[in-house]
Amino acid sequence: MTSYETITCGIDNGIGRLTFNRPETLNAMDKRMMDEIIHGLEAITRPGAASVGIIAGSGRAFMAGADIKEYSRQTPEEFKVFQEKGRRLYGLIEQANIPFIAAVNGFALGGGFEIALACDFIVAAASAKLGLPEVHLGLIPGGGGAQRLLQRIGMGRTKEMLLLGQSYTAARMEEWGVVHAVAEDEMLNDIVGKLAEKLSRRPAQAVKAIKTMLEPSAVEAAFETRLDKEGASVAALFHTPEAARLIKQFTEKSK
């Protein structure tokens, strides 16, 4: 098992869990932490390693964005590398063959919120605060947060969040369709764990096909193209041994 300084990461019964572990900085992400997150995600998403992933934060926050102290000292070249690695990090989550759940406690701001947006499910504690405050630094989100929000909540609300740079409650984010469920703070881990167990029982080949079909780049294609790909995908799945076994199991149970 790899030893990390800024995260914890492991797989238990097919469920991978990566926890940000810089509570003294509200889990703000510096270069070392970004490298360790990428390494941990690669371990969880390795074929056959896990069937579902959970991303969480220790202490009072999920992640309060980038480590601004380090961020402010970056040279143009270092900034470019940091942004490129960030894009890779979000891609490892979004393009994984397994579903990811963001278990959001406390603050999920800036890059932390962008990580949550790359996940398939966001379950937030009732006390959580989420937002993209980059405008206050004269910046904009750099990891795809604006684009992913736009797909979820439309132009008007995305503009509001980016231009005001405010933090929003978990309840408001659930109302807008960003957060999938809000849990009482003490129940967050229990609800996330039950969701992870449920997802882990779904057939891997169907999960992979669904995620591929609904990737942002895929849904931007023409409608007829998407229909053709969906039809081809279900036909390929229908002729697999796993689908044949499950269909047979279902029909026998129905009898």
C-alpha cells in the first residue's frame, strides 16, 4: 500500500476511498497533494481494482480550492503545469469506467467544487457550502467547473455563481440539481456508504457503457449520432455472457 502525506487512499470490498488529508489548510490543494490525488485515482481506477469510488475530505472541509500561498508564487511555467495536471485529475474521475461519489462535508470551493462536479454523484452534508469564488481573485475557474455547471444548471445560474462568487448551501445546490442528496452531517458517511454498496452491485460492463454514453464530449454529438451509438452499444452488450446470464436469471425468477 502506498504511503501518502496529503491524502489517504485504499480499497475495501471493491469500494475505493480517497480522502483529502490536509485539515489544517481546509484541504487546500498544493502541488504535492495534486500529484498524490492523481496517483490515488490511478490506483482506484485501475481495471479490476474497484467497482465504485468515494472522494471525501477530512476535518471541516471537503476541499477549499487551491493552496493560494503556493499558487501565488508559481511561475508561468509552473502555473501551466499545475493547470494541465488539474485537467488530468478531473478527467480521471469523469472518464473512469467506475462511478464516483463526492462525499462533501464543510467547504467545497474552487478546485474542490470542480472535483465534486467531475464525480457522478454529489452527496453533501446539510452544513456544506459549495461555490466557485475565483472572481474575487480576478480569476475564473480553470478546471472545467464552469463548463460542467453549465451542463447541469444552464446559463443563468452558472453566470450567477461565477459572477457573484458566493458560497451556496447544500439545500440550494440540491434544488438546482447540482447535489444529488443532502444528508444530516452525522449521517453523511452512512448514506454515501449505502449508495456505494448499491452501485458496486451493478454490472461493470453496463456501468462502463453508461458512463461512456453520457460523457460530455459524447452528448455534444448530433442526436442521430447519439442514437446510433446507443443502439450499437446495447447490441454489443446483449451478446455478452454477463448479459445472457443476468437475463436468464431474471426470467427464471419471474417464473
